[in-house]
Amino acid sequence: MPLNRRTALIVALVGLFAVSHGVIFIRLAGEAPALLIALARVAIATAVIAPFGLIALSVRTELPAGAMRRAVVASLLGGLFLALHFASWITSLERVSIAESTILVSLTPVWVALIDVATGRGMPNRRLLLAIALCLTGTLVLAFDGAQRLDGDPTGLLLAVAGGLFMALYLISGRKARTVLQTSSYATLCYGTAALLLGATVCALEVEVTGYGWPTYAALLALGLVSQVIGHTSYNWTLATLPPAFVAICLLGEPVLGALLGWLYLGEPVSMAAFGAGILILSGIGIAISAEIRQN
């Protein structure tokens, strides 16, 4: 397997580990409203990456104007979809159970596959489809385990569904942009757009941004630096090499590692259902990695 593809697989797993810490940081920032959490996540990441991204953009003058224009548009659309993903998903966690939100947001690889088929890119290979099926079976186990906590909130359920769809569109937009732009340039445009949109929404809705304790702000800072700068940016880097469906499958490992990290950091118990679901999801991720290795 080519070195750059092997490196991409490693980076994707690093991204998975970093993104999985997001649920811990969100829990620790629990007194902050969902929109503020979403804004802080992308705004902090933008502030860190923008200096590098702007420099990289300024030196990419050899590219045809049309290719650059399409890449910039794809990046801005990625920022829109990222803002919508965080706003809808984090808000859904305030309205429905974690299990409900998890199963619906975890439909991302299915959305990616359907969009690829609809746009003529074809179906994923059989091993990738098997990986998707195993991962989704695992999330169904998680959802069944949490069924007793159903609160019947249709808005929350729709927000979770929307969160998965917007994540798929975010990954697909990133695939288009990363064929032209360096990771730092794409992340600057994408995260910056998301931050502007979420910031405007926070201002319009007069969301309170001050008055919280320092642990909340520390958790928000960690969320931006670890889960977004390291986590999402790692995924965005791999999109130049790996298909969005594979990256989406890696994202399905987030609730599993999140549960394990919750047990490790916060002492939250892991149920037998969660343990079984974790085996299914991690098996799916393993098959997806194997499919990528066999393909090259």
C-alpha cells in the first residue's frame, strides 16, 4: 500500500480518538447552551488554523482560476454544512436521549453512499457495505438499549437525522475542496464560515456567552483544540486520499470510544449492550480499514 494512503489511515484513527473526546468536553461544558458550544468549537479552531491557511492560499497562484473558484465554493458549503451539523446535533442532545441521537446521527455513511449513487459515483464496494452494515447494527443495539428513555420529541429526532445528513454533505464538500486546497486552507475557509454563521445565530438569538464558570470555558477550549483542530482537521486531511464513506465509518467509532472515555474519565458505567455494540462497530471499522488496504 502506498505510504501516503497508509499515513492517511493512521491519521484517520488519530482523528477518531480526538473527535471521540468531544462528548466528554461537551458534558463538562454542560451549563453552556448548544449554540455556544458549537460556536466555540469552530471559532477556536479557526483562530488556530487561519494563519497557516491564509499563507497557503496566498501561494497557490499556479492553479487555474476555475479550479480554485470551485474549491473555495466547496469549502464555503462545507462550512455551512458543518455549522448546521453542530447546531442540529448538539441541540438534539438537549431534546432526546443520547441513544436516539446516536443512531440517527450515525446514518452519515448511509447518506454518503446514497448521495454518491444519486450523483453517479457508484456504490461502495461489498466490504465497505459490510462495514457500514456492522456499524449501523451496532448503533441499533445502542438505540434499543436506550429505548426506555424515549421522550417522544419529534423535533429532537428530526434534528438528529438532519445532523447525520449535514455531516455527510460536509464530508462530500471536503472531498471536492481537498483535491485542490491544502488542509489548512480548506479548514480556514470551512471552519471560518461555520464560525461566522454560528456567531450570527448566537447574536440574533441573544444567546448568553458570559457568566459561566472557568471549567465550562476550559472544556470549550479543549473541545476546539482537541476535537476540532486535531480531530476534524485530521479527517479533512485524509479526504484527499480516502473516500468520504470510509471517513464516515470512522466517525461511527465516536460513540464507542466516547463511552469508554466516559468510563475512564468520569466513571460512567458501560452496559453490556454498549459493550456488544462496540464490538460490532469496531469490527466494521476494522473491515473498512482492511478494504482500503486490499484496494491498494
